[in-house]
Amino acid sequence: MSGATRVAVIVVSFNTRDLLRACLQSIDKSAQLAGKDQIQVEAIVVDGKSHDGSAKMVTAEFPHVRLLALDENVGFTAGNNLGLKVLGFDIESAAQLPADTGLNLSSERPDFVLLLNPDAELIDDALIRMTKFLSTKTIAGGCGAQLHYADGSFQHGAFRLPSLAQVLLDFFPLEGVRGAHRLHNSRWNGRYSASLWQGEQPFEVDFVLGAAMMVRGSLVDQIGGLDEEFFMYCEEMDWCVRLAQAGHPVYAVPTARVLHHAGKSSSQIRWPMVVQLWRSRTQFYKKHCSLYPIKYHKILRVVMKNSLWRKERQAHTRFERGNITQAELQAELDAYTEIRGFI
């Protein structure tokens, strides 16, 4: 397709076979629609040694998809970086491509790269809308879509950088408090106005979720790949900050819609993922010290330590009431102990 805009979709999977199948089916449908708009779409699946037959399913049902089957689960961040390497981007990364992948590195890099979770599905012309936005808004470094849960309800897909107020609401969600839902959906909790999402105009944001994030290919070499210090969580926030610092802010495109079965990948191992979330957040605060001065870190440490103490008491109460088992209690307490060790 001579002169077509090239879009590559990277999907990093781990034991999400059925969701991955639906994800790839949505990409195929998007590719058919995009062809009419002179947009060429290719997909790459980076599988982290799934044991549910994910890789075999891709080979059997989607032979046109480029499959990179790894010998270990390297995580979302390194997995996407390996996908970028397959696409021919020259990025510094500790993640190495296996010698016997059978995949040829791309000689012509795509114009845009879409990171898509295996538990996400492109709806209708979402990919086209994101591609056309970045094609016309040349200052934009990337964009995200409007996300929806499996039941069709709205999910926030873009956020403001986390503040102390947001951390407090994370630990003290004000359940049962009258009007709490308005606070949880306000800028104090990092949310953007519902009116922006209900409109048709793209709007600038601090960062978008990596569940469906499209970036400009020409900027990948400039700012580098995803930071592998973040095994999971906060890597997309860091990438968006680096894009903005390079003069290319990120936008949300509300008319591009994506179905997101949120948390289906990470929910397989709950407490390790809670630990990873806060490890990544702590790493983010330290890395971007210009955004978070020393005073912020001191207050954050006090807030988190007190919050963890409170959550430990709540866990003991749930155990005493028979709501959780001894093993579940211990797993939760171990997670809080580990978090306390690095904050």
C-alpha cells in the first residue's frame, strides 16, 4: 500500500489466551477499516511464556501476526521494548531479543506505535481516530482513547500526575461518605472532567493509560523506550512525562473508544501486584524529583506509613470476623511489610 500511514500494534501477553484472541480479532477488524483510509496495520504479540496456550493460539488462528514467544515473563515494560526492537527502533534496553525468534527486524519503522493490553479491544474506528489525530496534531507526542469496562460503563483512561491528595484517597477511599463519589471523580483524585470525555475534541492530559496508548514513531528513538526500572505500572506515566519534557504533550481522544477488561492480567496475582504498584510509584517520585520536591517525599512517607498501619488493623479485623483466611491475612500483611521497606 504505497504512501500509506503505517501503524504497528504491540500486545504483551501472559496467560490471557481468550482475552488475547478477542484483542487480536479487534485489531483485524480495525485493519480492515483502516485500509480504506490508507492506514496499514500490523500486530506484534510478545508472549511471556504463557502456560495457557496463548502462543499456540496466535500461531494457529492469527498466522499473519508476528509472534515473539519468550522463554520467560519479562513484564509489560521490557516486553513492549522488545516489540519496539522488532519494529527496528534503536533503543537502549536490558531486554534482549532471543537469537532464534524467527522474526526479521523491520527495516522501515512505523509512523505510529499503539501499545494495547491483551485485555483490551478496539471498538469500531478507534485506531483510525487516534491515527488521524496524531497525523494532524503534529506537536502531539502520543494519545490515548476513551476506555470502557466490559459492561459498557466509563473508565478513566487519562489522569493528572499523582498528588498527595490522590495518595490520601487511595488509602482512605471515604466509602459510605455522602458525596464521596464526586471527590473521587474530581481533579483532586487526578481525574479529568466528564464533560471533556463526553465531548468530541481531543484534550491535553498529563498521561494516558498504557492499556491503549499510541505514540509517534519518530519520537521513540529521541526519548528512548519504556523505562525498565518499572517492571509494571507507572511506565506509561513516565513515558508521557518524557514526551512532554521533549516538547510533545500527550492527548486524550474521547471519540476513540476501547473496551478494557481492566485488571484481568494483574488480578491473577493480587498482592504481588499491589507491592509492584507502590514500588513503581515510589520509583517514579524519585526519578522525577523536579516534579516532586524533598518536602513531598517526607510528607508522603508519613502518610503511607500511617496508612499501612491502618490497613494492617483492618486486615486483622476481617480475619477475626472470618472474612479472610489465615493464608490471605498473611499474604496481605507480607505485602504491607514489603511496601514499608522501600517507601
